[in-house]
Amino acid sequence: MNQPITFNAKHESIAQAIEQIDSERHPIGLLLDGINDVRNIGAILRLADAARLEKVWLYNVVEDFSNQKLKRFSRSTNQYVKLEKLTAISDIFHLKSKYQIIALEITDSSIPYTEFSTQQPSILVVGS
């Protein structure tokens, strides 16, 4: 009979587990524009962790999300998903030099996500 694999049997430490998760992340990030509700940020961090997204950037955000509310609403995924607050539009232009920027919006010329593919690291823009 097979023995169940426990966390301790698979990973020597939490740091090793996080390192493995980080190595399996997809080269896709999220840029959240004007999303100021900590509950929404927490839900998006949980989604980003489940999808193994590389990073989440916050832009045009007035609240400081380094508090206990974010930890609670994100179910502590804020400890695993890289999160960075951008303060200037020039920061976004800097990202554009490294990533393909893709806006998520429904228009007449939108492409369904099931038909979209890219060969380079990408950032999905969500929000205003």
C-alpha cells in the first residue's frame, strides 16, 4: 500500500516549497489599475497564486495594502505572490519594455482568451 506524501516528506522547509512554487510560475502577471478594495485585491492574489502567475502590480491605488486585512482576504497568499505598487505612469512604460501588455476588455475587436496565445512574457491589465 502506498504511503501518503506529506508536506515534510516532499519539502525540507517552507522556503524550499516557496522556491519550488516560484520556479513553476508562468511568465504572466497582472496589472491592477484603480482597484482599491482590499477584498478584491485579496481575491485576485488567491487567483494569481492558484494560476501560478508571476507577479501582481498595483497602480492608481490609494490604500496601503501591507496590512492585516490583505493577509486575511488573500488567505496569506500575499506571502507567496510577488506584489509591487507602482507610483508613476513611467513605471508602466518600463514594464512595457519587458512584457507584452494585454488589456482585458470586451470590445468588437476582442479576441476570446481561449484563442489567444503569446510567445513572450505578458501582463494582463485589469481595472480602469
